[in-house]
Amino acid sequence: QVRLVESGGGLVQPGGSLRLSCTVSGSIFSIYTMGWYRQVPGKKREMITSIQSDDSTYYADSVKGRFTISRDNAKDTVSLQMNNLGPEDAAVYYCNADPPFEYTEWGQGTQVTVSS
């Protein structure tokens, strides 16, 4: 069974940075495209970035140039470096495969709050 554990969120001032990490267990991690998703209350969860097995990346326009996704197949982790954060980035952040793993619950997510 696949398990997803996100960490690294917190409170940051506008313009600040955070680095999120996600550990994936129970899957052949290296073969999957992995993504970071975020959700704000009342809105649908959206994927903002993904990284393929060959390290090709995709970024939504809203985060392009500010966020960087990376993966470490030896450690089964995917990370998200977030720079120049703004209030619009405040959300709960989740990782999952792209498309999401079947028959797998989402992790608990990690809360990012951007406030002065």
C-alpha cells in the first residue's frame, strides 16, 4: 500500500521561501511522475507542478519561475522549493503521483501560511 507523507510547511512572510518534502513508500517510486498539489478551503485541489521519471518538469503558470520541483529516487522523496511566496500561495500542499495513485488515500498534507 502506498503511503504519502508531506512535511515542511509553516508560516512565512510574503516574499519568503519554504521547502516542502514528501516521502513515498510502498511503490516503485522511480517510475512514476510525481506531482505537488494544493488546496484552499472551498476550492478544488489543483496540481501545480510535476516531475517525470526522466526529470522533465511541468509548472502551472501561477508558480512558474518561483517554485522548483525535484526528486531523489534513492530516497523515494519529492521536494518543492518555493520562493517569493505570496498570499495566493497559502494552501494545504499535497504530493501524489500524476495521475494520483489508485486506491491510495492522500496524505495529511502540509499547511503553508503566508502572512506578515
